[in-house]
Amino acid sequence: MVPVTRHPLDRSAAFTALLEFCPWFGKTESHKAEAVVTRFLAAFYASGETDMAAYARARGDDHRDRG
């Protein structure tokens, strides 16, 4: 299930943050990238952090697709 975003552009911001700070993300297949963004957003919301770029720098690799 895709989490409800808190702001309409959150999915776009998450995609951009992952692309900018996680070099592996740019090589992820599109259908897997969507799942990575969903997991990243869910964890970002749960963390209570407010700076998505800083969260991606610190925790982006935690959401890497391993399959």
C-alpha cells in the first residue's frame, strides 16, 4: 500500500533526494524505484525528521532494493 503523502510533492522530493544522495538509485529499474520511494517515504514519515535531503544522505542506503 502506498502511504498517503503529507504534501503532494513528497514523492517527487523523495525521488530527487534519493537520486541526488544515493548513486545506486539512478541505476534502479523504474518498477523497483517506485517501491524504494514508497519505503523511503514511509520511513521518513515515521522518523519524525523534517529535512528529507538530510535523511536521504544519512539513511538512503537503508532503502536500497536488494532484489
